[in-house]
Amino acid sequence: MASESEENGTEMQPEVEETAYSLARLKLENLLNKSMRIRMTDGRTLVGLFLCTDRDCNVILGSAQEFLKSTDSFSQGEPRVLGLAMIPGHHVVSIEVESESLQTTTHGL
């Protein structure tokens, strides 16, 4: 016969996972249509609106612009307009949410 803690432990585990999944999903939903900066393994940086992601961490940005890695710190160059872009998850180095994007939604309410 299983002890009471073993029974409660097995019953509670799916609820804890479901709660963590719900919180993660809610955080991602709050980032929808926010401006994001994604750095890639080849040195490029893409900036655009976060539209969606999947289990493999692939990210789709709308109105995306590509910034090339500059050889010297003074030359940024012009961004290349991509429009809709899909970034494979295995090429993502970092993702940042642009602070202006977060501020406009909190002040706009």
C-alpha cells in the first residue's frame, strides 16, 4: 500500500507542470506584437515584432530588419528590411524585448 505522501506526490505533479506551462504561455502571450531584438550565431541581429514561436524555439518576427555585425564600433550601417522572418531556434543566441515596446503598452492602458 502506498503512503499518503506518495499518492499526493504523483497526483500533484501533473498540476504543478500544468501551472508552470500556463504561466509560461501567459508570459509568451504578453510578448506578442512587442518589438524584439534577436542575436544570431552568425553575428546578425534581427529586430521586429514577435508574432509566434514553437516547441523548437523557432521565432517568427514581423516587420523585421536585419543589422549586420559591424567590424568597427563606429559603423552601424543601414538595416536591411526583411519583412516577415523566421529564425531557426538553433541559431538564436539571445532575445531581448525592446523597452520602448513594453512602456507603450503599460502607459496606453
